[in-house]
Amino acid sequence: MKIFNPNKLLLIAGPCSLENENICRLVANQLATLREKFNDLNIIFKGSFDKANRTSIHGPRGPGIGQGLKLLKMIAHDYQFPVTTDVHTPDQAQQIAEVCDILQIPAFLCRQTDLLIAAAQTGKAVNVKKGQFLSPFEMKFIVQKLEESKAIEIFQTERGTTFGYQNLVVDMRSFQIMKENGHPTIFDATHSVQLPGAGGGKSGGERQYVKLLAKAALAAGADGLFVETHPDPENALSDGPSQIPLKEFTLLIENCLQCWKHVKV
């Protein structure tokens, strides 16, 4: 059964890191409320068990694969959400697939052929993030790797392109260009406002631009959104400056949903 439904806005959302059960439940409760309020949202819960590409070796990385998968399994069982997380190495793919409905390929690893093949061969959907170093035109080769490895469902996620030092820019043409590959496109609204490495050994961010860019991406034809949210971003384990405060999350998604509906008409 496919995850993507063209009649619903795909929303991949959750905390950046699967910090602990309390954080996961607070976010999942908010997502459950959204699901009850809007029947045209297709919500996937996300969270990372390992932030493996921290700027500094001293950056906190999360609970690890064992505890992380336990938390995702809990969310899937208690809240009936499909769940997703990053896969970093080919040997992790099958273990993650036992819990997750979608395997996510991190942007910096998007060209790692063995990783793509391993993810595709699990029989689960694969969401691959476009590397900050790639043009949207190059995504067709990554998609081909997944297709030829028999991936059952493929998502392509735009998360910004390196623009000078410690900045990213989003080319809104990307969604149309990548859609020509024959698979849904998603906009990572929170990682796209990162300021990589600009926080003194960690990434900074400009969350004030999330709403603007998210609505622009939907207007440009994106099929879904990826948004990280946290009850207390300033004290989040990772990516605090770009995560949306949980208390502001519902209004943001409501505004984005209105934009998506308008574009779909």
C-alpha cells in the first residue's frame, strides 16, 4: 500500500532528534490533534536516532539506534502514525525497516550507491534528500539508482543548496524539475533555513523564514512538507534555531494547508 496520496498534503514532522519519550509524546500529541482537525493531511512522524554529521565532535548525537527505534515503535503503536528516520549505513537498513515505513537518506549521503540500494531492497518507501551540493537536474540519477534497485515508493526532498559560506538558498524551480523524475517532491522547510556551521561549532538557523519558504514551495508545486518542531527549541539537542516551537506549529501547518488547497484548485 502506497504512502503518498495526491489528495492529501504529505507532512513529515517531528523533533530533529528523538531525544526522549517525553519530547516524542508531546510532538505526537500535537500531530494527532492536527490529524483530527484536518482530514486532508497525510502525517508521517519523523525523528533521528543519530545526528551523525554534527559540526563538532562534541555535538550531541541522540539516543542511538536501539533506543531510537524503540521510541519510533512506540509512536507507531500508540498514535498509529507511519514513522521514518535516517539510515546512515547499508547495514542499518534492514534493522530500521523492521520498524519504519519510510527510510530516509540524508542529504550528504544521497549519492552513496550501496546505501541507496540497501534502502530500496528493504521493500519500504525511500525518501532521499537532495544534497546541498547538487542541482535538481542531478536527482534523476539518484532516482534511477533507487528505481533499478526496485524501490517500491520514492520521495525526493529539497533542503536547500549551498550558497557561499554558511548559507543555503532554495531554487523554487527544483520542484518542477524533480517532479519530471516521476515521483513526489517534498520541501524540507526547516533544514532549508539552516546556517550550516554558523553557530560556533554547530548550525545556526533563521526559523522566521520557514512559513514564507514553505508556502512558496507549495505554490511552486511541492507535494509535501518536512517540518521539524520542538516544545523548547532553544534547549533542543540539535538544530534548535531552525525548529518551529510546538506552540506555533498548528497555525503554521494550517496556513500551509490553505495555500496547498488554493494551488490544487
